[in-house]
Amino acid sequence: MRVIVVGAGEVGSSIAASLADEHEVVVVDVDGDRVEALTYDLDVLAIEGDGAAIETLQEGGLAAAELLIAVTDDDETNIVSCGTAKTLDDVTTIARVRNTKYLDTWENAEGALGVDVMVGTNLLTARKIASIIGLPAARDVDSFADGTIQMAEFELAAGSPVAGQTVAEADRFDDLTFAAIICPDDEADCEEIVIPRGDTRLSAGDEVIVIGTDEAVTAFSHAVAPDDDYHDVLLVGGSSVGYQTARLLEQRGIRAKLIERDPERAQFLAESLPKTTVLEADATDRDFLESENIDAVDVVVTTLESDEANLLAGLFAKRLGADRAIAVVEEGSYVDLFETVGIDVAVQPREVAAEEITRFTREEHAENVAIIESDRAEVIEIEIDDESVFCDRTIQSAAADLPGGVVVGAIVRDGEFVRPRGDTVVHAGDHVVFFVEATALEETLAKI
């Protein structure tokens, strides 16, 4: 199908790359340099122009398009692009927005704004942070099969009890599958993805991806880092992401502290977050942080308005004694830098948004998708049908028809978890969660 992507930034480029192999993709952006760069990098038609303008959409072939995805950094441009496209043609529209007021309007007025799917970047980012806080030691967390299954990524510290063990020795959990091991190079980049076997040895610095029930993944988290537990959470910055994170933590029974410098914003937060202690202060004030027992904080989350401020605030809090730091980072190229210099988890809103939109574009094939290591692999949930290579076959038999780099991580049948084994027979209607390396994705999706 023809897909028009409005916006050639990080989100738009990521989505275009994920769609280009299977679809006719048109990318629109006002920045001529971005358009030119995309033309060289991807097999897409790139057009320089305003995606909110009728003539630009028509030039992009809107009449033949089935899907329009508006993901510029400007909420209004994205909404107007969708509304204009919807008025002109019968096209499915997806808009990315930061401001939650648009999300509230869209959710409470069906059909409003001409947007079929609205992706709220700030809310998704807050959900990601809250999920990581709920699972100590994890670097990434995603849920599948209506929350029955979790995928989590852990970096093994040098002192971790499982570092140095084989997978068979570390595999002490009935409802857990070791899906992959990511071995970083000297610069902490993903050097190799290893599909683990029983005799595969885990090393400090490895990033382990596990798939299983919530209880099993939580138990593995405590095994990987037995001393980690988040009781004392400090949020720095009352931005939209900070506010949404505090609200989600309140729903989970976690009473966080939130530092906000602006008096009016602090008052709003104090009135809106009854179970959060809001402190009007400067997060770089050492005396203040020490008076608030910063050395007893389990995790500090920085959600200020700039990457540099988030980096400095997170590192400062850790220097004063905070155990771990999670930071929001807008610039994708900063993620590795943040995690190299001491931030434990860097959460990038653009990546979170791209992942969510990719999930929608894949819904023909997949129920849910999580992107691993910047498109190096995916964890996908598939409802097995009669045409699947797995239907009424054992995993061992069906896997022989698939390329390497594919792992069956979990099966959910009638809402119940089924641990996958070689002799497990898969049936139509089962929801299966796969780990798939990017190089095997196209062939695998066609067969499963």
C-alpha cells in the first residue's frame, strides 16, 4: 500500500525505514536537506513541502494512499495534516502529539480532528518510565498478550549472581525464556546478538532479554540484582512527562517526591498530585538535596526540558548518593552517551513514539511489537491462524522452516501462559511472542 509519512526527523525516518521494504512510502518534510538525505538512505519517494498543505499532499499521491502518518515535532502540523487528508480522501490517519490536551480531546470526542489513531508521546514516555521503575534493574520493559507476558532487558553487572553462569544454571524460573543476549563492544554498542543455548555463558556487561510471566520476570530481576528495589523515587522536573510519571506511580501506590523550580507549576502539581510530595526547589541545590536525604533515594528520574539539564541533574543526584538514574533524552544520538557516562537508563520519547506507530502499521501481521537495539531485532506478538507454519505443529518442527535468529518466547492460550518447549504443539488462536532478529523478520512474518 502507499503510505505518506509527514516529517522526516528521527521518528519519521525510523517509520519509513521499517515500512520501505513492504510498502510504497512517500516522505514529506519542509527541510530540503532531510529530504535529500532520506532519498539516499531509503527506497522512498521524498518530497520537500508542508505536509499540512493540500497541494503537497496531492503531490505525494494522497488519492492513492491508504495510510498517512504525521510525525513532525509540531502537534498542530500533525493534526492539520491528518484533518486535511481525511477531508480530501478516505485514508487512515495517525498523528503524533506531545500535548496531552489534544489526546484528551481526541479520546473524548470520537472522530474529532480527523485523526484515527493519536499517539501521545509524553504519556507513552511516562508509561515506559513507570514500567522500568516497577521492575528494578531492567533497562527496558514491554507487555504482551494483554499484560499476561512481559519482555524485559537487563544489563548484567559485574557483581550479579548470574554473571559467569551458563544459561542452564541461571534458568531457575519455570515461566521464563532467555530470548537473546546482546553483547556490546568496547563503546557499549550492540556488537553481536546471541541466541542462547543451555551452555551459553553469561558475562558481566551482557544485556539479557527474557520473556515470561510478570511473576517470573520480576523474580529474575531480583536474581539479577538482589539488592535493587525502588521504594524511594525522586522525580526532577514537573514537565508533562514528569507529571504523567508521578500520576502513574500514584496509581501503583508509589508515593514519589517531585522537584519543580517554577512556583506556578509547582502549585499546579501539588494540587493535581495528592499522593506525591511536590517540592519547589532547584534540583542542583546541593544543600537542599542533602536535606531531602538524596543518599537514600533508590532511583532519580530527570524529566526537565533539555537533554543537558537531564544529564547533569541525573549525574549530580547519583554523585550525592542516589542509587540509579533514569533520564529523558530527546536527541537520539545522546542515548549511548548518557548511558556511558553514568545514567542507568535513557528513555527517548521519539523512539517510544516510533515503536508505538510501528506497532499500528504492523497490525496486519502482529498484535504487538517492541523494537530492540534501534531496529536490530523485534519482539512481536502473533495470533496464530490456520495459514501459519506453526498451526498444529510442534515448535521444533515449525522452527525448522524458519530462518535463524528466531526464538519462541512465550505462548498464551485462552488467557493462560504456556511455557514453550520443543515438543509443545501450537494451535490456531494461540498468541505467541517471538524474538526475531531484523535480518530474519521479513521471511519470518511471511511464514508465521
